[in-house]
Amino acid sequence: MDTAVNTVPNPAAPESPATAPPGGGTASAVPAPRDGHPRRPAGGAPRRRNARENLAGYLFMSPWITGFLLLTAGPMAVSLYFAFTDYNLFDAPRWIGLDNFTEMFGDPRWRTSVEVTGWYVVLGTPLKLAAALGVAVLLNQSRRGQGFYRAAFYAPSLIGASVSIAIVWRALFSDNAPVDRAQQLIGLDPGGWIGDPDKIIYALVALTVWQFGAPMVIFLAGLKQVPRELYEAAQMDGAGPWRRFWNITLPMISPVLFFNVLLETIHSFQIFGSAYIIGSQGNACGPADGTLVYTCYLYVQGFENSRMGLASAMAWMLLLAVGLVTAVLFWSQRRWVHYEEGGR
Amino acid sequence: MSLVRTGARGVRAGSLAWHLGSLAVLAVVLYPVMWVIGGSFKPNDEIVGSLNVLPTDPITDNYRRLADGIADIPISTFFGNSLFLALASVVGVLVSSSLAAYAFAKIGFAGRNLLFTLMIGTLLLPYHVLLIPQYVLFQKLELINTYTPLLLGKYLATDAFFVFLMVQFMRGLPRELDEAARLDGCGHLRTYWSIVLPLCRPALITSAIFTFINAWNDFMGPLIYLNEPEKYTVSLGLKMFVDQDGVANYGGMIAMSLVALLPVVAFFLAFQRYLIDGMATSGLK
């Protein structure tokens, strides 16, 4: 997790000469915040100046630092402790060692939730990014109306996570509803997706794909930075559109692609509200656990069954999984992400 | 990739094809929205089974029945609660995030790089790790069923995305400006308030809109912390609607869903340029 965290803004750093460290940051991959203030100004009273800068800095930072300690770092430590205890919120936590973890791994519902979430991430993220990239390439032409299309495709990303849209989705994918009807038109009669534990997950995947606008906007911004000369030169050499996409566009936008893959993957691990509402039929998270995504089960264990210790253990497994995926992505980027030397 | 065509006719044909292609994709993407807007003007039994966007015989009953409220609570209560939470969140995020961002971007204090790394780390941290302990904390402080747990983090800059967005923006400002201010004897507070903040308007607007929309759409927070229907937000009111009427009253549910989206849509239409540019820079800088 640590190494991952260190390099986060990296994918983008070379893209923006304005913010890249002028002398080349050596120690950390994070573009260190740099500005016109030297650490030790020549002349004057450097020590007093430093003390004043430190005081001002920590005063400005005090809300963030309070928040970090009180709402992030502290809770993380406490949650790690809870993970090894039996805790129902009212009696004092009781240390039980690894019992929460053994119970979790032996619990078939937990395994279901891992499976459901895994499917959701593995299906939803690539499809969403493919749609985003496809439409971005389509839109990346200087034609009139581009702004309109960009805004229209982006809109679903803003409303997609709301309860309202989850309700709409339930209506769209239920028995005899439009999606079912459309399938009937082409000779299939699968019945509604919402009532079917095996199919309801695809309704959820469709919902995330529908929100491809946010990564699309980021892809578009990346595509705009690809120098036109490259395409012109490739065309002179007789490269067709597909070759140009594969050999120029993809490598040139690979930092943006990496950024999108990273963010979308991390986000989809955390899906909750849509799954809760789309699946809810009296109980949360779907008929026969069809949309029992990981966070849904975490919610059920923690807040419906008052198993705070077990839920904390589950949360830490989620953190480990997300950290692992992040680390793998960062490790893999060496092979497929091309950063231009010198920040162009 | 329309580089070859140079003749006017070729350009026009290419343009037409491009528009047709884009519109076709757009039609697919926006169909659910169109269908549901049409559906809200249909009688209950006509909604689900029909692919048609337009109602055969439009009615307004679904909207008129919203005046009855949900479970005897007028829907204006939910809207008032959501509006209060969203606006209070915006104030908190703007103040606390811009303060932290100014320190990261413009003050050379000791430990800055370490804190910046930690801040970026929280950007990737799944919120659910904090869910249980934060709940326990607020429960011990007897703050369950108040708005404090939903707002406190906003006033303590815990949403790293906005801090990051503003840091990036502030770093892009010409440094001659704050050097000049310093030479004129401006302290950091003056520089922050009179020079940097006004120049950061675009980043502030972007953050404000995203904060508003996120707070408005938030479901998990209110679900966990609020348990008295009078305090419910629109999201929870909608959930109550689903639990109560379910399939029996599709029309009302859909109408209420659409009304609940109105503020988000209004913000989007008014500020879409800021939103999209903010989104784009978050990925690039």
C-alpha cells in the first residue's frame, strides 16, 4: 500500500509541465509541492523565518490534521483492534484473536459476497472503460456540437449513484420491463433480471457501464494532448486507423488509462447504494444474495447483526484486497504505461 | 481521424456521419432517462410493461400524489434536510480544503511532503475501513441521529479529492503574485484571502458543485446515522418509499425519483463546464 500511495499523482505528472518539479524530484515520486519559497532564504533571519513558516503552515493545516487524526488514522487503528475482538457496541470488546477471520473464511455468505463483488469489478470496470474510451475517440474531433455530446454523455455519471436511478434501474430490468421486452423482440424470453439471483448482477454491471462519462471526460482530455503530427506522420507511412489507434493513441494515453483503471477499480470495490436499492426486496442486497456485494454484507454484519468486530475484520480484508490490486496495477504499469521523458 | 478529406463535400458527409453516430450512441445512453420521464406521466399499470417513451394518455396524478408525502411526512421535509446538509457540506469543504491546499501549495513548512503523501494515501483508502470505528466514536459521543457525523468530516478536510484539486490549481498560479504580496508585507492569511482564493474561483466552484451533488446523493451516511424519519434526507425518503409501496406504486416512486434529481440536474445544466473541466484536470495534473 505504501509504495502505491507514494506514486499516485505520478501517472499525470509528466502531462503538466506547469506543476512538474523544475529540478526533477528525486526522492519521491510525488511531485513535491514547490513554490517560490526557498527553505532557507538567503539573508535575513532564516531561523525565525522558518519558525514563522512552520507556525503558519500548521495553523492552516490544523483542520486537516485534526480530521486526519480523529477521523482517519485513529479510526484505522481502532478498527484494526476491533478486527481481533468480539464487539457488539454495548459490551466492552473482548479479544478473540483470529476467530473473526476464521469465521469469515468459513462463511458461505461471505464467499458469495466476494464472488459477487469480484464479478462486478471484473466485468464492470473493463466494460465501462472500453465504453469510455470508445466514445472519447468518437468525440475527439474538432466538430461543432462536441461540447454538447461531452456534457450529455457525462450526465449519467452525476446521477448514476443516486437512489433515484437505482429505482429507475429496478423498473427497467424487472419482469416484462423494457430490457426484457427488448430481448423478447429479438426472440429471447429470459424473464426479468431483478428477480433472478443469477442475473441481477448484470443489471448492476449495466448501471456502472452506463456511467462511463466520467472516465470518458478524462480520456478526452488525454486524447487532446496527443500531438497531431504523430498521426499525420503515421498516415504518410500508410498506417490505417486501427494501427494508428493501437500504436499511437493507446501508448500516448496510457498514463491516463492507468489513472482511470486505478480509480475505477478502487471505486467499484466499494459499490454499496445501488446494490442495496436495486436488490432490496424487504431485505437488503438482493434475492438469494444476488447483489450481496462486499460492502452490503459488511453493513449487514455490522449494523443489522451488531457484529462490529467481525465487520471490522471484513473491512480490513477489503483494504488488503484493494491494496493488493493497487500494488499489482502499479507493478504492471512498468510494462504498459509510457511516460514521456522530461515531461514534454 | 478525419485528416484526409479535404473537399467540402467530403467534410460535410463526414460531419453528418459523425453526428449520426454520436446521436445513436446518445440515444441508447439517454433512453432510460427518457423512458422514466415519460413513465412518470403514465398510469401505474402502463409503466413497466411498455417500451414507449411517450405516454398514450398523459396524466399528472403521479406528481400530484406527491403532495401526500411519504409515510405522512411531507416531501418538503426531506428536501429541506437534504438541502441543509448539502449546503453546510459545501461551506465546510470550501473552507477547510482551501486552507489545507494553501498550506500544501504555498507555505514551506517542515513535514509538508510527509503530510502530502498521507493526504494522497487517504485518496485511495476505502471509506468502509473507517465506517465501524467512526460509528462507534459518534455513538460514544451520543451524536447518532444528528447531522454532526455527516458534516464533521467536511469541516476537517477529510475529502482528499478536493484538497488535491485545489493544490493542483494553486500550484498553477503565477508565483510572482504571492511574492509581490509578501514584499508588500502581506502575511499568509492576507495572501490566502485576498490573492489566492479569488484566483482559485474555478477550482472552488468545481469543488462546491461536486460536494453538493455528492452530499445530495449520499445514501450510506444517512442510512447509518439517521433513524428518525423527520430527519431523513431525500435518499432515505426514497428508500422508505421503496420499502413501503414497492411495486404497487411505480408511478409515484418514479415521479418522486425524478423530483429528487432536479437539484442535481439544475446544477449540472448551470455549471457543466466547471464540472467537466474539473473532472478532466483531476486526471491530468
